[in-house]
Amino acid sequence: MSSLLAIEWLKLKRYNTFWILICFFIVLLPLWNYCILSGGINVSGNGMKLINQTYSFPGVWGNIGFWGSLFVVLLSILIIILTANEFTFRTHRQNVIDGWSRLQFFHAKILLVFAFSVAATVYVFILGAIFGYANSGSFSSMFEGVEKVFYFFLFSLNYLGFALLASIVIRRSGLSIGMFLLYIFIIKNILKGVLNFTNNDWNVGNYLPLQSCSELLPFPLFEMLKGLMKQGPQPTTAYVLASIAWAIIYYFAGRGILLKRDW
Amino acid sequence: MEPVLSVQNLSKNYGLVQALKNVSFNVPAGSVFGILGPNGSGKTTLLGIILDIIVPLGGQYSWFGGMDAVAARRQIGSLLETPNFYHYMSAFDNLAISAAIKQRGADDRIAVLEKTGLLQRKDSKFQTYSLGMKQRLAIAGTLLGGSRVLVFDEPTNGLDPAGITEIRELIRKLNSEGTTIIMASHLLDEVEKVCTHVAILKQGKLLVDGPVADVLRSDDLLEVKAADMAGLHNILQSMNGIKNIQAVSDLLLLKCETEIKASDINRYCMDKGIVLTHLVLKKKSLETRFMELTN
């Protein structure tokens, strides 16, 4: 296991694209949150600041989790580039020729997905703790609502796992990124709308790939409005289970394809 | 001795095209085994299957008498079709990845780069290499960790004449040190020059395999001419060891047993009172033999 990850690291450490995208993630996420907090970026109605209220504990977790989830798209694109590169330069073949099994090649990429997810989650946790402390003045209620950080981990796992699967199926970097963005920004929302409209009682659309995990980290403002509108509680456990189920499906789909296909 | 590689009934289809049809053969240890065939005859498909890059439709293969295929590949150095490396990394760093996957130390990187003449460019990025240099790097990669077997697909592709000679020398040297070499080639001349064994593929079918001397052996032909052609024909008909006499324009073409030499013919005719004005030993060219086999 650790040797697979060590070899992935050899591939990563000389790759400029990797460092650039990681730097964007590390720098932009706190900067973005800081701008929202300070009112530099705002959604305002009648002069009322609506989204900068929640940087103290416990609200900070949901807030930073949501904004963090947007930046996970950056990491998803990185996963696609890294995987599609292997196919483009046929280094996936070389890895197997040199003595990896096909499964080891796949697991090395899966481990990368986990490593990115864990690292991003830890980073979000640290940022949340700092922002929360700065705005609450103490750590006393820090662990209230901290499950949102776990939801962020599930979110990353779903997005990165889906991105890995997409690049294994499509193999080409540009097309994979295009299809991935098209799905998460357009197709997923159309499908969700249609499914939820026709199955109003069940909200089936909320369980689509990459949607169940998004339901766990809703836009903080919507959550506030839903509270005002006295909507029933969200089926959080169901979303967690659905997200885990999807992650497992991505794993087995990718594995099945790589084991059966010519390389 | 146990064969290094045993291939049984391998088949592969690409859509409706049958790329391999029930191919079976053994590669003896210590041989230079050439897989010879025209373009599109299934050579690369065959090598792809034995390296687990391509999934066969049917059949099996086994390395080193049934060793686990993944463990076996770590003892095999392979170059398949094109050199595959991370374009943004130096030769040195690229070889570190291969060495790590092979579970060998990265210590002999310098040695293999030196053997392939790339030591001075070891820190240049792969994408700055010329085609020939990429090919050399791929060959350097196959030498990492002292492989027991080398699998080469068109190893001299893209190399200049000096490079081709160097690689052939390298193959001979490695083979003399005990490394078994399996190489696909469409170049007859290459196979004849370096291989001890050969398998000939055509449209996915194995036509023949065995030691080069047997497979590519052909009867020698002798051309003879004398002033008295009728008399010459006459006496040769009664000579032992001549299998066939054919009159072609103004000379006779003789097919002889292998122990009959040109000098024997000359002496025989002299003794019978006929002086030869023309005596030439014609080796049948390898190309002719190859065309015979593949047509």
C-alpha cells in the first residue's frame, strides 16, 4: 500500500500542474472565505449581509464545508489530468510491464483519491478551527456541528472517485474534464429537477451521483431559508449512506473496466 | 531445460479481425527468440498478451514454468511498440519509477544509462529527447535490475545505423551472459543476424517455429556451364548426390545433397573429360525463403 503511494509520489513531485493546482487550492480557499467574512464578496438584500453571519462555531463548519466543496472541483480536475496522462503517454502500460498488476495500478490511483480527500479534509478542519476561533473568541463549542467536516470528506471522496472513473472511461484529459464539468454543473441539475418534479414525495433526484453528497453540504443561505420555511428535517443519514454507496460503485466500476479492457 | 516462456493456443479478436489464431510455442532458456512476420501479423498483440497489456480471447501463457505472472514481469525487461515515459520527468527520474515498480534499488540507473549512451543527458526531460534517444532510454529501462528475460518489439526502430549496430551488439552481449531475449521484428536480416530461434507469424497464424538454422534452411543451388552442354547434362545425371537438374537458358541449375560441394562437381566433370566454363554456388536468399513460407 505505502509503496504504491510512494511511487505515485515519485510521479507527482516533478509535475508542475500538480503543484500549481494544489497551491491554488491552499491559497484560494482561505482567501475566498476571508473575503466573504469581511464582506468583500457578498450576497446582499436591502443592505443586509446574508452570508457572512456564520463564521463562528458551530455555523462555521457548514459554511466552510460548502465553500470548500466548490474548490474540490479543482482537485477533481487534477485527478482527471493525472489519470488521463497515464493513458495518453501510455505509462499505465509501462507500469504493468514493469511489474505492477492491473489492480495495483488502479489501487495506486484509489489511494491518491483517498490521500487528496484526507488532506483536503484536514485542511478544511484547520481552516474551520481558525475562522471559528477568530469569530467565537473561544474553542468551547468547537465540536458542535463538526460532522460537517466528515460530510466534506465524503464529498471529496465522491467527487474525486467520480473524476477517476470518468478519466478511466474516457481516457482523454480534455474530454474527461469537459464531461465532468458538464455533468456537475448542468446535467446533474437538469436530472435532479426532472426527477424531483416527477417524484415529489421521495426527492429521488437528490440521490443522483454527486448530488447525495452535495445535499450534505448545502449552500448555507438555503439552509437558513429552509429553517425559516419550517421544512422538515433533511434525511441526512440517507444522504450519507447514498454517498458511501456511490463511492463503492465508482470503485467497482473502475476496477471492472480496468481488469477487462485492453490497455 | 524448462522453457522461459510457454504459449498455448493464444487467440485474440479485434472486432471481426482475428489478430491471433491458436498460437502455441515455447521459448527455450538462453535463446534469442525472434518473432518474425510482416506488419499486422499479430506480433505486437502476441507480446501484449504475454505482458498482460492485452486480454486474450482464449489460451494461456506461463513464464518460468508457471511463476506468478506479476512477479515474473518484475524479472523481465520489456519494450513494447513505443517508449512510454513521463514526458515532464528526466530520464533519471523516469528510471527511478521503473526501478521502484520492479522492486529493485535505483542504483544501477547510471550503469544502464551508460550502456545505452545516455549518461550525459540523464537530467534532461524526456520530452526533449529525439526518437532514437527515447528508444535508447526504453532499452535502458529494460536493463534495470539485470532482467532474466528481455522482450523487445522492433528494438531498432527509429535508431540510426550506428545505433542499430550498437543495439545488436548489446543484444548479443547480453545473450552471451545468459539473458534470454524475445524480439519481434519484420526485418528478416535482423532476425538472421541475431536470433537463434524464430517463430514466423502471418495474419495471426503461426506458420513455423524452431531454430533459425532449421526454419530458414534452404537447399543450395549450383550453376554450371560447359562447351558441351548435352554431354554435361548426361554425365551429371549419373552423378551421386545430385537431386535435380534443371536447364535454365544456357546453363544448368543443380540441386544437391548438402555434402556435395562445388569442388566435387568440378573434379567429377574433369574426370569425365568435360571442362566447366562456369561454376557458381547460389545461396537461396532469405527473402526468397521467407516469401515461400509466408505465401
